[in-house]
Amino acid sequence: MLTKELIEQSSKYLCFTYNRYPIVFSKGKGCKLWDVDGKEYLDFVAGLAVVNLGHCHPSVVRAIKEQAEKLIHVSNYYHNEPMIELARLLCENSFAEKVFFCNSGAEANEAAIKLARKYAKENLGKEKFEIITMLKSFHGRTMATITATGQERFHKGFEPLLEGFKYVPFNDLEALRRAITEKTCAIMMEPIQGEGGVNVPSKEYIQGLRRLCDEKGLLLIFDEVQTGIGRTGKLFAYEYFGIEPDIMTLAKGLANGIPIGAMLTKDKFASAFVPGAHASTFGGNPLATAAALAVLHTIKKEDILRNCNIVSGYLINRLKELMKGFDFIKDVRGIGLLIGMELTFDAGDIVKKCMDRGILINYTNGNVLRFIPPLIVMEDEVDVLITALEEIFLGIAK
Ligand SMILES: *Cc1c(COP(=O)(O)O)cnc(C)c1O
């Protein structure tokens, strides 16, 4: 079928929840994608920070194929090998001692919210249920996670929201201190805000926040759905700040595109989850966990973090060079390969112009171009992006 026909069918049969670009993709390899007409694209979106190892990485493809031929699903009435092995690897490579598996970022955050509330009620005091989250945050699209999300546009039309959430400005320790009451049980936040415009907090803030949680007996929940699994140049973003959260959630990059979510925590907090307290039919299924195992092994074996850090430095430098030439570029910021370029105007048009040239980028918070390529991206691919951006910017500056 031709693109036009496919897109007609797409709008006929799919809920109109996305303003999709008029491209139908059919193939991917590394940082490249091809549409049904055979047009090639360079991908700086990576399925929204999901395919961290690039499209169809051979190790992940092999793991999925082999596991699919052996066993795909058994339910959580029973154990399965890849699930156990993945939980062990995640714990050995993080602060965590226990893992709960589910299928998405929102679900991982739901698990975190439920665990924090249950632990607090049982151990800190019956009236402790309030969770403080950040303005400009993003935590997902379920009812609890839109409530946790500190942006009104995600709430509109779905009220009444869940009780017991409160928002404070990001990177402002005093505001946080003032917001804490005797009802507060947890602080939930992205260590680096993704959807909110790639906002990187100071180390002092994160360390102060950890101290505050310890002082007041609050749980610290890090939503690393976007920042986790190497995106920031470390396996987890919390490693940058010299502290550990009490709960961490993962999803996007964990299985390089196979749906999976995970909530990680310490034994102490995990003890609030007893049989029957929480569950997920697909959670920890052997296919998804086998894919995630391949991801973690590949990150180590191919030294993916090293490439991420090298190309990160290169991309940030080249974007900063661009900034010198155009006064409508307000800022370039980010960590690893989660990089934002803030403009003085809506960035949607730039994204479209890049797409016309066969380069996929994305924008967030209205005016922030976001670059989240696969972590295997090379410097010559960055050059292609920079050349295109420069031409587009010159066209605008005229
Ligand atoms: C994408 C994202 C989510 C939601 O993940 P889904 O898999 O879409 O539910 C939650 N938190 C953060 C920080 C995200 O970037």
C-alpha cells in the first residue's frame, strides 16, 4: 500500500490521540530508518529514547528470536529464568535489592506510588500519603501518573484527579522544604526532566533533597524511565549526584523497544509489597526480560556508555557553536545523549524542516529541540544533523 492510502486507513481506524507526521516506517537498522516508499532517515529520536542500542540491534533481535521459540509467557503464578536473571543484574548494577516488573513507564510509576503509600501507611503513620512532585515533570498517562505530572495540560478533562499530590518548582530546595507537611510520605521526580524541556538540576539541589528526605523520613522516588539505561552516559542518572534514591522506575530503554517497565527498591521498602498487594499479568514475561537481558549485556560488552559520552561531548560542542551564530538559540543543555536546544520560538517548524531533509528530531515544552539519538550514534552522523540545522537556521535568520 502507498503512504497516502496507509495514512487514510490510519486516521480511519486509530484513535486520534497523536498528531502523527505523515510517514509510515517499515524498517530500521542502527541510527537509520526507512519508510514504506524506501526513503531513508537519520534517527535522532530513537523511538523516544527507547532504542538506545539502535534499531534492530543484532544481539536484541537474536535474544527475542531465541526466546520466542522457547517460551513467551507463563504468568506470575510461576517463575521464569530471564525474569530472575534480569532482576539479579539490575540489582547488582544499581542501589536496588528488589525489582517489580510491569510493561511501561506509567505502570512502573504506579507501582512506585502504590509502594510508597503502602510502606508509609504501615511504617511511618496512617495519615502519611501525600507525594510531592515537580512542576514541568512527566510521569505517564494513567490517572495516578497524570496526577503526579506537574503540568496542567495533562490534567484537563480528566478531573477529579487522585488525592494527595502537590507540586513544587524543580531545582528549588526551599520551595520543597516549605511544601512538606506531616502528611508527606514521598518526593517523586525525574533526576533530569525530559519532557519538561531537558532540565538539569544542580548537584547541590539533589544532595540537599536527599538530606531533606532523610531528615523528614520521606521516600525519594526517581523516575528514570527516560534517563535510565545509559541515556545520560551512566547506567542510571542518579549516579551523577553521589546519592541513591529509595525507589527508581525504568522503562523506555530497558528492552530496546519491547514493552517493559520496572520498579526497583531496597528490601526495606519492598517488604510492603506482599502477595496480592500489586500485580501485572505480563510483568516479567520471558520475552521482554530476555530482550532486556540482551540490552544490559550489550551495553557492557560494546562499551555503549563510552560512545554515549564521547558523542555527547561532540554534539553539545557543535550545538554550542551553532548557538554563537544565531541569537534565537537561547540555550544548549543536557547530559549524555539527552540534549536540548532552547529556541526563542516554537520548535515544531524546525522539526518538520529536518524531517524533509531526512533527519528525525523531536521537540518538547514548545520551544526546546530535543536530541535523543541511539547511544551508538557516530560523530559523522552528528555532522549530518548539524549541517542540516545550520542550513535551516540560516534560512530563518534571513
Ligand atoms: C515516557 C515517560 C514516562 C511514561 O512512560 P510510558 O511507557 O509511556 O508509560 C514516565 N516518566 C518519564 C520520565 C518518561 O519520560
